[in-house]
Amino acid sequence: MTRWKRQGFFSRKKALHYQKNSLLLSSRRKAEQIAEEHGFSSSSERAVERTEHEQSDSDIPVPDSGDINVSLNDIPNSRYDVSWREGRQMVELGVLADGLAGCAKCCIPLHLTHTVDILHCGLGAFLRVMCQNTTCQHKNIVPTGKRHGRIWDANTKLAAARTSHITQLAAVHGNETFSTYVMPDIPIIPSASDITGLEVRNGILYYHGKKINTLSISVALDSFFSFLEKFNNFILVGHNIKTFDCSVLLEALESCRMIPKLTDTVKGFLDTRILFKTVHPNLHSYSQQSLAKTLLNMSYNAHDALDDVLMLQSLVNKVEFSAIDHNCSTFSCQYACNIFNYQKLIHKNLPSLQCLIDQNVISLGMAKKIDGSGLDFSCLNLACKRNQDGIYALFTEKSLNCKFVRVTNTKRILDSVNEFFMSLNES
């Protein structure tokens, strides 16, 4: 068969195949347009949920109507692992556009709205986009950013620290409620104001254009603890509290030197997002708004912390769960503090290991593990200078009464890091 290069095809057969598919796609688009003009329902696709290793504490009491639901309204600066339509994701438009340019099998352009699920990789992600062609329907893997091997540029160029600040703090216990607004320490960007309705003008906080009274973060936390101290033997219940709210709360508590007050007052935490994933494993989304719509057929203002905790209280009272479900969803204050300190070490030490990540000596995950163990570039370099087996000894050392090594005992990683620093010191 002769090679036919018009419109970029190398054979007439492929060109005719493309023309046939284009006609089918055109007719389908007309049908979809008619459906959109006369339809009144929409569908959302199920997202791929990452499995989580959860740590539980059996001595934490099971929550009931007397436990405290707590919510923090913060300046949005994080993603939530729910459906692909929800949350925030770092995207390089050029890479995404190239990925959506055409199906890998039939070459017909892809559409973002045909995404069926998402796999998060730190700040990067893979989208699985189904081809619109009814005769093809191939699920294409589309990255949202550039990569070098298995390393995402987005993950290596930005630190993983949270920069959210509390703007509203609310809690509910039975029929008693607590709510206060906090003057943020950082400016509220316009896009965040559009979402939350909060904005600062001339040092005054406004909510949807209405002036509201605010407290400093230290006074707000004092008031919060005064509310908590009225109750005994309780846990704090929050949605997605394990991965987000605890870090924001502990950041504020640390700035005011109040972390000991938390550990003395609070028995532990329960993350309702983990609880609902355990009790209702087949839902398409586990955002609190979606759960309220699915389980209670109700909607609410998710960007008002008081409305948020009241709805969460209703959801918790609605669900029935076992002691095992409870244990999988709870964690202690000490665990939350350990994770918070671990994240701080990573934020502090990660930039020093950037050169090792860029040269593919270690992965981003291994760099975080090294940073979380309290080591940085200077520690590794010093260990290598003192002893040619210093890296091996440092990475594989064990703490007292612990069966795990400090970093790793994988020979390939040990050899790679040791070779890097040996060559660095020789030059």
C-alpha cells in the first residue's frame, strides 16, 4: 500500500478510518447537544480512592451525640482526594493539552469531561480519559504535568508544607455550639474570597460584604479551650481531619505554645471521612457535601464552619458503625503531633536533597523518608566523609526497642546515595 501523508497520515486506510470516526463523532455531538438542551440531570464518575494505612487507638471512646464536632474554615490551599472534579490539582496546561490532543487508538480529540478517574501522585496526577468514539472507548492515561522517569516536576519544585491559616473556628456538643472568626495572618487571595465569601479591607474582615467581629488566633484558641473544658472524656470529630485540619490546628497551637493544652484536654480524634469510607465503601464521593446530599438529601453552606459542624453532627448521628469501624477511624493526639513534627522536618530538610532528586539518585518519597528521619544533605555528606560506610550505618541504624531501620536497608538505594557522596567528595 502506498504511503499517504496528507493531514499527517501514513496510509490511506488510516485516513479513511479517521474520516469515518469524525462523521460518527459529529452525529454523536449533535445528539449530546439535544440532550443537554432538554435534560435536567447530570452524572459524575467514580474516582479512584487511594488506600490509606490508618493507625487507631482502642482506648479512644466511641463518639455519640455528646462528642464534639469541630471544623476549621481556612484559606483554601490544599487538594482533597475525592472525585476528579473536586479539590485542587496542579496542572501544566501544555502537558494536559498535548495529552488530550487525540486518542491513542483512533486519534480523535479527547475531552476533559470524559475523565472517569484520577490517580494522585503528590502534586501531579494521571487522568484516565475515555475516548468519545463509541466504536473505540479506549481509556487514555493523561498526565497533568512533566515527569523525569518516575519523578514529577511539580513534586520536586514545591515544598509540601501547608500555608493555610484559620479564619473561622467552630464546634458543637449536643445542643451547645461555639463559633468565632479569626483575623488571618496572611492576605486572602481573590480566588479564595470568591469561594469563602471572606475578604479583608482596611484591616477589617468582611463576610459577603458584611463586617464581622474577629479575635486574634491566641484569644480564639483560648475561647475554644474554654468551651471544650466544660466536657469530659471526649474526642474531636472532623471530616478529613487526619490529613488536613489537624495540621492546620497544630500549626496555630504551636505558634501560641498551646499544644500541651490540647493533649491535656482532648482524648483523641475521629476522621469521619475514613469512617464513611469504611461504612459506605461504594459511594462515588466522600466529600462532606456529597455525603449530606447522598445520605440526608440535604445541602448546606460548606464554607461556614458552624454550618459545617452542624451538618457533620447530623451525618454522624445518621450512620451506624461497629467498634472495629470506630477503631479504624480514630487516632490519638500523640499520633497527630508525631505526624505534624514529621511534616515539619520534611519541609525543613527537603530543599537540601533537591539535587539528589533531580539527578535521580533517590525518589521524592525516599527523600521525604530521609528528611523525616531528621537527616539533611549536610548530615549525609558528613557521614560519608568520616567513613566510607557512613551512609550505610546511618540509614540502617535501629533505635532502641524498634525493629525498623532509620531510613532503609535496600542495597540499591544505599549504593546509589553512597556513590553520589563519594564522587562528590572526590571531585
